Amino acid sequence: MSYRFLASLLVCCAAHGAELPWDLSYASALRDHPIAENEFMRIWPQQHPQRPIHQKLAQYAGEPIEASMLIEQPDGHAGDPIAQWFIKTRNGAQLCSFHPKRMNDPCQKLDPARVEAAIRDVLHMSDPWPPRGDGLVAEKDYFGPGKPMLLNYSGYVSVYVDGVMSQRPVGGDEWAERLDKSRPAGAEAGRMQQALARAMEGAVVTEPAPAARPVAPAQDNTELNARNALIAEVQGYLQKADYKSLEALRKRLLDQTQRTGSGVWKLAIFYNQLHWRPQGTRDPAFWTRMESEARAWEKQFPKSSVARMYHVYVLLGRATTFRGTANFKDVPGEDAARMLADTREAMGILNTLEKPMLKERDPEFYKAMLQVLPYTDHYSFLGVTHLLADARKEFPNYHETYFSAAFFSTEMWASAPDAVDDIARSAMSMRTADSDAMYARVYWYMSQMAYDDKLFDNSLADWSEMKTSFDALVDRYPDPWNLNAYAYFACQAGDYATMAGLLNRIGERRVFTSWGRGGANAYEECARHAGDDTSHYLADLRETVKKRQLRVFYRYINYAAQTRKEGKYGESLRIVRKAEELNRVLFSKPSMMVQYHLGLTLHALKRYDEALQALSLGLQSQPGYAPAYFQRGLAYEALGRREEARGQFETAAGRMPAEITSREPAQREAEAQERRTMSAKFREYGISAPF
């Protein structure tokens, strides 16, 4: 699973307006096509996280794209990002070129067949050969004495056709023939330029935009610039191996008043650069370099906590690379063993860091523990809960701890359906300077990282609670970044009156990065509702909440059954009680579904009288349900009341259908097993079964 800090910072990582599955941070391209650490094209995307193509992709409103190719490069003067975007649709093709200073240059109409052929040519090109030795040196001591900047690649190419996507760096020789004149020309020399020339034959100038919509107004980049400046500073020190400056910077950022305008801890931004610097490649040489880098820092500063923390994140990066994104049961044994070896070593280092980091009042210790724990062989939801409880006591205001705990408490990590909501509410309960705003912060983060920008469909987020929390957030940090996010979530919740008031307050200080994955597109769409009649808002919201509650109700039931099966009876009882509370909200009477599972769990806990009460309550709503009579018989039997048990078993036998009714294979097998259990008990009591 690959989740990067920049993904929560930028709208760059998916082109949702044009529906093109490209990662424009190019992190994945570098994982699949690793280039040297001191290559200029490795650091260039980080220097320009907001580029013209992001805006154009988000605004695209033309015909569905059938094939597309994007080439991004730095210009030859200041390194500003330029782009050539080829678009082929059912009815035409065009090339749109972008530069920060020329955003509205007209596009060129192209021949669709030539464009598609060129895209296919590029898709099937072999990867450029890596340079021999260091290759072409651009600046001798750019990263420090003896550490030159290399210039063997000229940009990135992204292609999409027939549902196939590919991204990679562009070799210098592919773009300009024999960029390194000292080497003889090879088969790749100039091939990218040749493919583009073929695509552009017969081009004519057309109107400027593939988008029917006007160019979005400029946004307030104050917060983004502050974050990027710190990111660039940390990355620069890492590239130059300037560990002394990194030590000094971390020491300064331990002061929790060191925040950006939106209230984000600068310490978190610092550590996220250490966390995500080791990219996900299986290249052993890469990981050898990363570990050597960590050990060099540790050697220079042998008592440094942050040096050892960097070593932890290097080990975690390699572990998650071997873990991959498949279900754990499908991970090859050798890869799983490698992951566990790395995380055990990481945990060993973390155990030595607890005392010094708590003494230094560095909250990253608990975040790192929460990041590593899920990839160990002793992960549990309970372990996350205990770690978060310890972290709250020591550092109740460190946002990142709650974010990590929430992410690893989603149902995909076998956690309770209400776990994320409990974390958001527990953060609020601390009664510190940041606590009232924490509910909004946690769900804001999770909307991006786990709920696919559909917070009020996919989570337990309560808009009334979130609204109060956002009020606290913007009261303390009235930054446009936060105000825009507040307006975005108000729009998502359908609270257009609140959104309209916030848009008036925001004025020209727009921050499209805060408007979910849709960015400027989402802002424009929501702004259209600013004057809508809100008289139906509460009714619509109640209907939305009811639908979500119904989905949650069934998730509670399934989780209660699963935890009971695993022998976690206390957790099963806790969650089935929550289902019982929700049942009272959704339905006019007790349901058999809740009471049956409640009865089973109480029975497992040997609370037989209470199990009888639950089952009897369920039978009031569904008196023909044979398994409930059978379970009542088991409860009476456990209490030593065998005649009453016999009566319940006879009733169950008389009400059981003769045939299994389920069609789904797993459910049919469950019913068959249930019948076998019943048959054995009926035979014990001399009762004839209808099956």
C-alpha cells in the first residue's frame, strides 16, 4: 500500500477532470524506472508540485478521451515546467502546449490516426538505457563536494490507450539526439522527437482549450508555498547529506508553536520527508544506498534520535515494498519473510527511542510506532488502540498520531466499523487548545486517504459535529486553506447555506487544493449551489443519514458475527449493542437480526438468562425463525432446564424448512453446517428432524 504525504497536499496525483489514471507526482514512475538519486529529473517534480497540466486536466470538459500522451519537461532557461498534451477522442485529435507564462496558447488540430499511432509507438518503446557510470554531469558539486547533478533524462512521458497506462522518465538521447556527445548514437537517439513529429504532421491552429469552461481564477498559494519551502529545505539537506542542518532544523521544529498558517505542525512536514524519501523499488542497490545514508547520519550523530528514526523509515519503506498491495495471504512467503525481518528490526530501533524521544518531547515516536505496527507479525486493532491511548496522554495535539491511528483502524485493517469515529471523538475529548478542531481534521484527512472523497457516504462522520469542529478550527486558524476545506465539506454535506457564507468570507482567497480531488472543478460546481433554496436541506440530510445508518447497521452485524467467530466476545457484544441502538433509530421494533446475534454472543459469554431474553425479544418480531428456538433450547440446556430445552428443540424442528433456501455457495455451506449441528442435538433428545 503506497500512501504519500504529497498525495494529501496536492491535487496532482490523479487527473479526475480528464479521467486519466496518471500519477503526476511521478513517484510511481520512479519506483518502476529508478534513476540515480542525483539526477535532476528526480527532484524536478518536487520543485514544481503545482504545474500547468494539473489545472488543465482538472478543467477538461471535452469528449471522452480514447488515447492521450503527456510529455512534461523543464524549459531550458529557468527550469519552468512545460508540457505537450496530445488528446485523441472519437471525433478528433489535438495538441495543447502549456507554459506557466502562456496558459492560453491555442491548441493545434491533428490527424487522429497519426496521433493514436504515435501514442502506440511510444507505449511500446523499450525503456531508455541507464547512463554508463555517472553519465552527463550538469553541475559538478551541486549536492556537495564530489556530488554532481546529473542530466541524463529530459522529462517524463505518460501515455494512455486501450485502457493501458504507462509512465516513465524520458532519456536525454530520446529527446535530443546524442545529448552526451562523448557517446556514439544508439537506437534510441531522437526517437521521442521523431514520434512527436509524426503525430504533428499537417497540424493547424484551433481554439485554445479542450475545456469548454473558462480558466479557473488564481488561488491563494500561501499555505502551499510555506509547506513546499519546508519540503525543499529538508530535501535539499538530505540530498547534500547535510545532517548537521537536519539536526538543527528538527530541534527548532520540536517547538509545537512552529506551525503553518493552517495550524499544521512543521515537525510533521519535516518527518514526512524522511518517511517517504525511500521510494518503493525492489532494486537492492537502492536500498543499500538508503541504509548507507541512514548509517552515515547515525555515525556522524551517534546519539541522534532523528537519525535512528530515519533508519526506521528506511526499513519500513523496504518492508512495505516487499509487502506490496495484494491481500496478505497472496504475498509470496519470501516477500512476507523479508517484510517481517525489516519491521522487526525497525521495532527494535523504536524500542531504544522511547525514552530519549519522550525526554526530548518529540511526538513522532508514537506516529512511527503506529506506522510500523501494522506490518509486524503482532499487529492487532487493540494494539493500535493502546498505542493511541499512550500518545494522547503525552502529545494530545499532534495531528499525525490521530491520522495514522485512524488510517490503520479502517475495516480493511480488520478494525471495528466505528473505530475511526471513536478516534476522531477521542481526539476531541482531550480538552486542549487543538482538541475541538480535531474531529474535523481527522475526517478531513480520512476523506482523502480512505473514503475516496465521499466522506458522508463512506464513513460515520456527523456533519453537525464536523461543522462545530470546523468552527473551532477556523476560529483559531482562519487561514484560507482551512476556510476552503470547510466550504468544501459543507457542500459535500448539502449544507449550501453554510457553504455560501464561507464563500463570501473567502472572497478571492481560493485554495483549490482544499476542494478534494476535484480541485477547481469541485469549487466551480459547488459555487453554483451558493444561491440554492435550502429549505429542503434538513430533509435531504436526514434521508442521506438514514441510508448511511442502514449500511452501517449491516456492517455492525457482520463485524459482531466475525469477532464472535474469532473468540473476541467482548468486542462482539460491544458492537452488537451499537447495532441495537441503531436498530431503535431505524426501525419501529426490535429486529431478529440484532437480537439473534446478541443472544449468540451472550451465550458465548455464558450469560444464558440474558441470551434467553434477547432471543425472546427477537421472536416477537419474527416468531417463525427456527434457529432462534434452537438457540433458546441451548440456553435452557446450559441452565440445566432440559425439559424446557426439549420443548424449544421440538419447536425448532417443526419450523425448519426441509430444503436449504440460500443460493450463494458460502451461505449454503453455513446453513448446511447449522443443520448438521441441529440434527445431532435433535437425535440426542429423540426428536425427528425434517431434513
